[in-house]
Amino acid sequence: METVANKAESPFREVPYMGVIWVVAEAMKLGFYNGHPDWANLGQGQPEIGEMEGAPPRLNQINLEPGDHAYGHLGGNDALRSCVAAHYNRLYRQDKDVQYTADNVSLGMGGRLCLTRVFAALKNGRLGYQNPDYTAYEDMFNYHAHRLEPVLVPTFEEDGFGIPGDRIKDVLTTHQLDSFVLSNPCNPTGNYIRGREMQQYVNAFRETGTCFISDEFYSHFLYEYDKPGAGPASAAQYVEDVNEDPVIIIDGLTKSYRYPGWRIGWTVGPKRLIDTLNRAASAIDGGPSQPMQRAACEILEPSRADQETDALRKVFSRKKNIMLEKLTNMGIKFSPEPTGTFYVWANISELPTPINTALDFFTEALKRKVMTVPGYFFDIDPKKERKGNSPFNQWIRFSFGPPEENMVAGLERLEEMVCSFR
């Protein structure tokens, strides 16, 4: 006979925290809240959102129209879908005969929702992924464990924790993959597949017929050593036929345009796949917000968009250089040196005990009102099959997303912390 105690058990499963969410939850126990002046969030997953040197003014007002109160199209309105298609054609496809159109674009309320739609729409098969990578992939895979078989493709530090372009075709065929997902530039490593290497990627997916899910939310954060990069990079540049090549690109306003709270993301790909995503949206979310879509068109106006992203690379390149110098002085190593994102993937193994392990480093930093993200959160293991400590137990992801003054304050506190243990 069932007891009262059994009936009182939660009907919900244990849902794992994403890394940044756990970090924030732990910091809140010590008084943190977003915008707290005494805290430095070097773990944050969003860029600074205020006025920024060289960037256009922030959009702070949106007017509603009567039609905004109604449901919109599941895949977004024609105006913004056309803006996104034109955005890709302008940046990556000016010399291409086949251009993206509105029919190649589906809009969603943020990147995680766009990814959720994609995973929900994939047919049964083997889905490849690499480690380390974006923490949310793990639970997204688990939602579809009855249909999708996640397949880990190992990466190595000497390759920047990425799969070299000249090996990707062999990976796809050896593992018999039906699809493959990665964040590019990679969260957390900052490794950026671009140029000839990205061309090798797209060619391999075209030749094998494997679906390439390219999560490009940091696409405009591009650096050349200690200088800002010349511009963004995307798989879109190497797609031959936008309706035939099995390449799906996911991006949005969240990172590169610094409007994470707007929750505007998009998926770009072959029309038949976009149609499928829109049908999946009917059960998952019902379509994106009408007024936010209309406002987003202004953000993607070419001169404004270029001003924003040019300023972004200059400001964030400077912050990256400051962070790398200060981490180096602490005895912290990084691999690879980031060429994208606003993260540094750092090895703390040579720090003094006990702060040479991720959890202890994180805990000690919290005492100084500094937040970081332990590396093991990026160790994607959907079925929790691997035994022992994570291979990233001595790695930390540092973010140079906060404003420079706040970032520097956090780094100086970490310097003092490291010195106190020497």
C-alpha cells in the first residue's frame, strides 16, 4: 500500500542547473543580485548591455501597435525574416548566385528556443557533439533520448579543444553521424572555426549529407591576436545552395547586438527544414513576440548594425587583453587563447592548493564577491556514464562580458586571493 510520504514526493524529475544559473544561485545566497555594485560577475553569460564607446545609442523605447496583441506567424513576421536574410546576404553572400530569402529564416524567442525546436524536429538518429561545449546541450539531448543517440566526439587541448577542419569528414563518417552540433565560436573555449577550416566543415557536411547545426551566437566577437578582428565569420559564407546544403545556422540579438533580454533569435537554413521547424514551434512555443520583432529590424539596419559590431570588437578586444595579462600574472594558463566569444578557458592546475581545483577556486572567489564558472559544467555527458572526476575539474571559464571597470575590480580581487595562498 502506498504511503502518504510516497504521495508527497515531488512529481518532477531532478532538473540539472546550467553552469551560469548555478553560479548565480550560489552567489545569491551571499547577497548577490543583478546589478549589485559590490559584485564582479566574471562568470556572466551576457555582454555588457549599457552605452558603449563607439556604439550607437541603446534602443530604450518600443511603440505598440494594435496588431501586436494578436498571435503572429509561428516562424516570425515577413519583415524581420527578410531583414535577417538580407543581413546574411550582405555580410557573407554578396558574391553568391543563390541568396537567402525570408523563406530560409525562422524566428524564435532566443537561442535556446531555436535550438529546442531544432532538436525536436530532428529525425531519429545519431547526433554528434564535442566537449567542452555549451552546457544547455546536455539536457536538450536528454529531452529526446528516445529518438536521438548523442555521440561524443573527443577533442584535445593541442587542437584548441576543437575538431580540425581536415579531420571533420572522417569524424562524420567514422561515427556514422546523422547530425552534429557545436557552438562556433565555442562557449567556453573561444575557439573560432572560420576561413578555410570552416569551408572544410561545410564541404564535409555537404558531401556526407550530415546535418550541420552551427550555433553562432558569438559570431561577431572576432579577434586577431591582441587586435579586433576585421569582421564576423559564419558557415553561411561557404554554403553553395541555401536550399540544398544541410547547414542550419542559429544566431540572434542576444550576444553580438547586446540585447539578451529581447529574446530574439533566428534559425537560417534550407526552406524545407525551416518549414519543419515552424511546425515544431506550434507545439513548443507558438511563435515569437510581435513588437520585439518589429523593433529588431531597426537593430539590423546595416549602418547601425555595423557600427555596433565594430565598436563591440574594439571594446571587447581591449578587455580580453587586460584579462589575459592579469590571469597570466596569477599563474593561470589558457588554452586556446580566445579568437572569439568573451570568455577565457583557463587552466588553474598550477595554482596553490586548494584553489587549483574548479570548485575550491569558485568557492574562495565567492567569498570575495567574484563569480566564475567551474569548467566541469561544460563537460557534456547526457547519460552520466563517465566515471570519476571530470577532465575539466581544473578549468575555469572567465567572462570579460562585464563593463571594463567592474571586470578589472574582479580580477584584482582574484589576484589578492591567489597571493594569499602562496
